[in-house]
Amino acid sequence: MPGLKKNRKRPNTIAFHVSDEEKIAIETRINVAGLPKSEFYIASCLEKKLDVIGGKFGSDRLSVQIENMNVFLRNAENIYNKNQKIIEDYTEEIGAITKRLNELNEAVIEIQKENLELQKVILESRYFNEELLQLMKEKK
């Protein structure tokens, strides 16, 4: 509606886009500062020092923000501890699997050694069979 901005102290509008994370961070700072959004934005843009306003309302808002941060940190710590437990469990499982694989590899190596010995015996017996056949042919 034209004309409504004429008599305002601040008739101009400035807008900008932010990501979801940036919006959350900005709104948190606004709540902590205890200022109206417009005053916070103006002060931030003009590089003024932002002071937290005292009083019951401001301290209540600050208290709620601190409690929210505390809850977030507790939840993050719980998630971290659960993840550490899962990592420990998986590490133990991987260790057990690795140990079993090493044992199986050793068993395979032993079987391969036995196979080589058997192949050697088979080759020797073929050699002796060929010699025996030659001897028999010579005697005829």
C-alpha cells in the first residue's frame, strides 16, 4: 500500500536470503541479545556493539536459550557415547573375524603344503613306474 511508508522514521526495506543453519544461528543470537529483530539487524549491519539487555524478560529469554543449548549438548554427548560403544563392539567383532581369518589362512597354507608333498610323491611314483616299465621291456 503506497503512502503508508511516508511518515515512518525508517521507510526503506532491506531483505536478504540465508540458509537454514544461518537462520537458526541468527535467531539464536537475536534471542540471546534480547533485542527486537529490526534493532538487532540494524546494529549488526552498522557494526555497533551489541549488548545483552538485562531485566526479567531478557534474562528469561537468555535462560531458555542456555537451557536449549544445554539439552543439545547433553543429547550430543549421549549420541557420542552410544557411537563409541557401537565402535567398540564393531572393533571387537572385526578383531575376532580377523583372528579367525588368520587361522583359516594358516590352515589353507598347511593343506597346500600337504598337497605339494602328495604331488611330489605322485611324481616320484610315476617316475619309478616309468623306470619299472623300461626294465620290464628290456627283460623281454
